[in-house]
Amino acid sequence: MTGQQTSRWQAIAQGLAEYYRAPYRQLLARAARDRDDLFRLLVFSEALGIPNPATPYTLELMPLMWDDFHDWHRRMGMPHSPLDHIRCC
């Protein structure tokens, strides 16, 4: 095959992949957000008063999660920060 034919087949393959992925993009994004929210709950669980056997491992991740904490607690239905020592609102 020539270079032009190869690029044409690649364009067709990309178009078909997009055609089949498009209806599920929102569903997959919501599933990824739910997975991330569950992970944040695991990381912040000790600070929220929920016993967590993986605390020594998740404490290292807390500083990385602070930036998204406000969006997370709002999505979880908490209008204000549930933590006394964290004021983000």
C-alpha cells in the first residue's frame, strides 16, 4: 500500500472508532468521576472520622487531593467543608 492509501485507511478507522465511542462518552466520563469520588472518599475517610485500614498509605495522597476537595464535597451534597480544619468555601 502506498502512504496515501494507508493514511486513508487510518482516517476511516479513526472515524469508525469515534462513531462507536461517541454515544458512550458521557457514560464513561460519569463512571470515571464516580470512581474518582470513591477514591477521594477513601483518601479523606480518616479525616472524616471513618476508620480506614489503609490510612498510612492514603495520608501521602492527601496533599495531592486538596485542589479538588471543594468540588468533591459539593458533588457529595455537602454545602460546606465537612472538616473543621479545612475551610474551602
